[in-house]
Amino acid sequence: MKELCKELAEEQQSLDNLVLLLTEEQWRQPVPFYNWTIYDEVAHICYFDDRSLLALQDRAAFASDAGVLLKQLSLNGSWPSLVDGRMGRMTGKELLAHWRVTRMKMLDGLSEMDAKGRLPWYGPDMSVRSFITARVMETWAHGQDVFDALRVRRINGDRLRHIAHIGVTTLGWSFINRGLSQPELPPRVELLSPSGNLWTWGKEAATDRVTGSAEDFCLVVTQRRHLRDTSLKVNGHLAEQWMAIAQCFAGPPADGPAPGVRVVSYA
């Protein structure tokens, strides 16, 4: 797991580098995601890295805490206020220092585990490999909100494959989560990686297809962009239906941004 943890560490460091020199006023700047702030985004990532550490260290304690958290969320409904209530309100600088310590401990623990080991989470247990790639996805998705808020163009690497793979494999979940029947024959997905390689999923004979850049695909399945604001090509009714409801993260059905809402002019 050391190589996969290295990729997660790289994703975390990319966001760390972005917020390192922010003023306290900038930390409170809103992002284009449900009226959150830059502080809220990093605090969210930090909090679930901390819960990941708890899952590694004490399964029983994690299970107990997870039950309390989900109950609080159902009553409160706001992730930022819930996270603040549990972590305590810190300055941006204090939050960044806390996240560095938390994520290092988490990475140290995960790197020593077997890929086929299991860890508890908010729902079914996850394999260690899936657990780490989910942390890559969440860090990347919430990090994108910060890059967009600061008008900084992100330079992605091929670790995007982890996010794209989650996007593809959660196709069934995206339908079931909305009470729809899971497709029998998934669309063919062909994506161009940041390094120029072609990544593919699904049967080559499939008539429904999604093609384009891996970055655009990841932006859509994490609901950071509307399909129309990307260069993805979608062919077939099933593929169109999927891209309209794609959701590669857990939780109740969520709708991504409307067309044009997350179009960003980078500095």
C-alpha cells in the first residue's frame, strides 16, 4: 500500500501548497460549493482523515462515533457546522498544522496494511485499497473547490485514474441511489489521461459511450462541473442518463451544478 499512500500524500500536498500562504481572510473566502468556505473544505478533509485514523486504531470506537455522527447529521444537516462542533474552531494556520499531523499518522497506518484488509466506514466495510482511493477522491474533489475559488488552474497527474475508476464503478450506485434500475450493460468509457494514455472501461462493443479527458470525467462524477461545461462526448440514452445523475460519493442523491455555474476563468 505504500505506493498508493504516496499518491494520496501527493494529492494532499498539492492542496497544502495551495493554501499554505493564505491570509485568515482568504481562509474564510467562499467556494463554489454549497456556500462553503476554503476553511470548510480543508476542515472537511482533515476531519475525515482523522476519522480514518480512528477506524485504523479502534474499530469499536469508530463504529460508536459513526452512529453518533450520522444521527447528528440527520438533525443538523450542515457538514461545516458539524465539523466545527467536533473539531473546534481554529484559525486557518492552526487547521493546516492539525491536518498535517493527522494525515501523516493516517498514512503511516494505512501504508502498513494489506491491500485486501478491511476497514470500517460509514456503511459497509471497505478494502484497504478502496479506502485509500476514496480518500484520494475526496481530497481531490474538495481540493478542486479551493482551486476554483482561488482561480488557480490545477495541474493533474495520472493519479486521476483512481477517481475515474471510482466514477465508473459507482455507475450502478448512482442509479440505485435514485430508485432506478441498475443498467445491465454499462456504457463504454474511454478517457485520455493527463500523460496522454488511453484509459478504458466496459465492453468495446457497447453502443453507449462516454469519451474525452479524464479530468473532465472526474469533474462530472464528483459533481464539480456540469456535463455541458466539459468537452466530454456522450453517446446513447443510457450514457446521457448516467452523466446527468453520476455521483461517485456516498450519501443521499445530490445534484451537481447547473450549466454555467462552475465555469471558471483561471488567473
